[in-house]
Amino acid sequence: MNYQWYPGHMTKARRAMQEDIKLIDLIIELVDARIPLSSRNPDIDELGRNKSRLVLMNKSDLADPACNRAWTAWFQEQGIKSLEINAQSGQGMKAIQGAVQEVCREKIERDRKRGILNRPVRAMVVGIPNVGKSTFINSFAGKACTKTGNKPGVTKGKQWIRLNKGLELLDTPGILWPKFEDQSVGMKLAFIGSMNDEIIIMDELAVDLISFLQEWYLPLLKERYGLTGEETPVQVLEAAAERRKCYKKGGEPDLSRAAQLVTDDFRSGRLGRISLERP
């Protein structure tokens, strides 16, 4: 299956981001902790050259803790400050204000020397669809100041949010990039729900996901679906259908429903804490 999704509004959003980047001091980039590399838009590196950077690994509660630590160290080696957060529960959010001050220290010091004492840091919040940007801003601000949703593409236009005297945020729509050079990147984005499920063949997606899980997280699969560990991916779907009583008329296992269930079990964390890539 070819994984690609780039609706028209993303081109417009990218152009707007190109203009707005001149107004900001800091890029706060949200990535999905389960795929910290594949969920980074390579365009951001180009657009945000010479800007301070802070990477927030959101949904870290769904990712493998050992991988979270390894990725934090990896970003550090690249000279990028990163934090593990869960915007939904608020975990890790208190450390963000201090991290902003740390990565913008030179800018703040420069302002101070020029006699500019109370100018807030202006930060642009960027990230791919469904990574949790709006939830992060609402959690950080302590109020519902942006639209949120669990479907990719809810945020359509830019919004400035003043958090406090020291920080203003610019929310931007989630954008992917026009072409995935590596199809495994598109596949991982589809796994976590950052592409529109309506353009995906969910049965094939679930088979690809199961193949990965069998290699890296077989004990979690065995426990969830009562497996021996010797099954093929299709047999795993059959076992999941049996477990969840998903049958077609005539009593056959409904593999399409089972595919959606397995994918949802992964996305929600019901399968366990799983990372799809390692540094």
C-alpha cells in the first residue's frame, strides 16, 4: 500500500508559516513520542533555520519508557532541548516554561542589553496532524483557548495565544510534507492516526502493524489476544476477532472489524507502551 496524504489546505498553511516565521523567536515542535523522527516534518528544519528550538515528545505515556530516554539523549546530542510530556494529563508540562527560558537565554539577554525588559518570547507551535498541538496549548494555558479534536486537520487557521507576560504562542495547522521519500515513514504516520483513515486500507495497515509488533513486542500481543506466538499476522486478526466476538453473518471472523480493533488498541495504549522507532 502506498502511504501519502497532502490535502490542499496544507500547501496554504505552509506558505502562511513561511511568512509568520519572521515574527517568532522560538519553534516549539510537538512530535509523537512513539515515532519521534518520523513525526518531525523535515520542512520545519528548513523554515526554522536560525530560530531557537524546543522539541516536546507528546503522548510519551503511550511510548516505551526506555525509548523515551534514548530519544531525549539523542535530541540532546543534536543540540536540541527535548522534554517528555503528556498534554492530555499535564505530565511534564511544568518543565516547559523553564525550558523556554533556557533555549531563549541568548535572545532574552540580547533584549536586556538593548533595554528591552518585558518583551515576551514569541513561539510558534508546529507539528504534524493529530500530534496534540491544540490539546498541548489548552493544557499549557490552563483554559480552552483553541479548538481541539481527535481527527487530523481540526486547526485550520493561525491563532495567537498570550500565556503570560513572558510567552506568546502562535498555533498553526498540522502539516505533513508533499512526498514521503521513505514509505515506512508514511506507514508509521498511518499507524498513529496522522493520516486520514478513510484513504487507508485498514486491513493492510493492521497486518503491517502486527508484523512490527511480532518482532518487537510479541509478549504484549500474546497477552492481549491469547496467542501462542507462532501465528501469522492474519491469524492474529482471526484471534482478535474471536476474542472480541467480531463475526460476520454465518459465524466467520470479521477481519476488517478486527483490523480496526487492533489498530485502536495500539493507538489508545491498551496494547501497552510501544515505540515504533529507536534512535
